[in-house]
Amino acid sequence: MVRVGIVDTDTSHAVEFTKRLNHIGIAEEQWVDGAKVVAAWTGPSAIISEDLHRQYNRILREELGIQFVDSLDELRNLVDAVMVLSQEGGVHLERAKPFLEAGMPVFIDKPFACSMHDALLMADIAQKHNAPLFSSSSLRYALEVQRVHEQASSWGKVVAADAFSPAPTHPRNPGLFHYGIHGVETLFALMGKGCRRVRCVYNDDGEVVVGEWEDGRIGTMRGIRKGAHAYGFTVLCEKQAWATTIDTRYIYRELLKRVVEMFQTRKPPIDISETLQIVAFIEGARQSAEQGGVPVDLPVF
């Protein structure tokens, strides 16, 4: 059994992930085997209120039996792997660094980082210390996204995709880093890596980002700030077109299956280069929006 530590608890994910891994307070169909959350450390949050943060901590302590420790060093000595769950992407480098330097498997919740500088540095530290590193939105593993891959032999290759998700903003997670990353992750899960250029049409009610892939394919992501709070996509394959909303009931379970597998095998389910491309996509979209929608070329990883 892999002993897991949580770094930062200012998100409902801290509670929901623990329920599924520790088999407490949730239906058996949601359980994920092979790992158990045993301890947590948290700093203050710049995203949520103190009252809500205290509520999450109370549930973790009193209802789920999680031990809280006073330092990251203390946490590192108690666990085999960590999940960095801070809502603010800008603190992830600082939070993950001591565990990566120890060669420990690290899962970083979305957003991986809010700058290419931090993203590249974390990837470099992980490589130098042979530390497995994985970051993803749970939307990547939605059952509907998995269906597209499962049907590949009959539907054919994905030639285009249009994804959508809510995209409220927060100054500490600029642009699509805060919540629109769910739609970006869905798009990359369908299209794969290789986006080389983006352009963005933006206003307060939402935005549309058009990505051009190196093989000529085009994918779009619509970030919603007015209208229904929903997730979904349209995918165009060589032999099939399919439009669907996403059922979010099982997305945490499906993500945690991949997290636990990485903790056990030390093999991340996706290459870090794809995660870096997602960061570049979001940075490029923001730059395009600030310049009135001009195309922005993305770095190659």
C-alpha cells in the first residue's frame, strides 16, 4: 500500500480524493485501491476563504482521520508519494521541489504551473532526480474521452476536436489556468500533443482559442463565463463524428487510477512534454487575447 501525503488542502479535491483512496464516506463504485492518504500539510490559501479552508481541514481531520504535520520535511518522512493540490498554480514549484529532489513520485493538480518558467524548472528537477511527475485535470480521463480512444479502430484517427468548459478567472491563476484548463486538457486528450500556434477571441463572457497542430489539424477550446456550467466536446474522426457532454460523476475515480498506478510503477501516464505544451497553449492564448487575437507561435518540446 502506497502511503500518500497531501500538500495543501484549499480545494474540495483534498477531501474527495481522500474519500476514494481511503474508502471512506463514498460509494464502493468510486473506490480506488492501492494507495492511502495518511498525512497532510497545508499553507494559507490565496484562492478560497479561511472559513471554507477550515471546513476542508476539519473534514480531513475529524471525518477522514488524516494527520496534519507542521512542515513539508515532516510530511516527506511519513509518505511514499505526494499529491500537490494547491489551487494556486504559482506555488506548485515551491511545494513540489523538496519531494522531487528526494526522487519521490509527485502528482500536481491543475494547473501544473502558471508560467513556463516554473513548468520547465519542475520538469528539469524531476528529470535530474529521477522523480516521476504527473499533472492533469480529471477531465482528461472522463469516460467519454476514453470512449473516443477505445473506438479508434472503428472510428479512425481524430482529425479535429472542439472542447468546452467553464472558464471563470482568478488573478492568481491568470487566463485559462484557473478553470478553463479543464477544457484545454480535454482538447489535448483528444488531439494529442503537437500544437504549434494559437489565437484567441476574448471578452468578459467567454473566449474561444483556436489551436493549429503541426500536422495541419485544428482544434478549438471554448471557455464559458456566461451560460450553462457544462463540459463537453465534439470530435471529428476519419469515420465518425460525435458530440457529447461529459458526465463528471466518475472523473475523480478515473484520474486517481492513473495517479496510483504512477505511484506504484513510477511511470507517468503521459509524457511531461505534453503537460508543458498545455502550459504553453494557455500562455499563448493569453498573449493572443491581449494583442487582439493575433496568432502566437508556441515553443517546441
